[in-house]
Amino acid sequence: MDFLYSIISTVLSIYSYAIIVYILLSWFPGARESSFGGLLAKIVEPYLEPFRKIIPPLGMIDLSPIVAILALRFAQYGVASIFNMIG
């Protein structure tokens, strides 16, 4: 069971880091239009889209990625709790 928890936890952490890198790409002109930026967009945007519908941008500031990362962290804590209860 520890192996399964380790895999799930690692995947959630890597996805959180992917979101952070995707956010940072917006600071560099043309970075999101690169092949790497396009790949990250295909991976991250489907997850961020529902959060953007709930939390609209405040001017130039988009808070939805922060909420999305927090949701991933809560999911990670939830998975840890479930595996702790199982044994």
C-alpha cells in the first residue's frame, strides 16, 4: 500500500509543479507559444478551466491556479489520510 500511496502522492506533486511552471511561462513573452508551453497547456489547462469559471481574473491577476494548487494539496492530504486509515 505504501508503494501505491507513493505513486499517487508523487503524481499529484509533479502536477502541482507543472501548474507552477505553466504560470511562470506567462511571465516570458512567447514562452507559452513554444512547443514546451503548448505541451504544458494541453496537460494543465483542462484542470485549470473549471477553476477559472468559478474564480474570474481580477484585472491582470488570475487567482485560479493558486486555488487549483490548493485543491491538489487537499487531495494529497486526503489520499494520505485514507492510506493512514487503511493501514
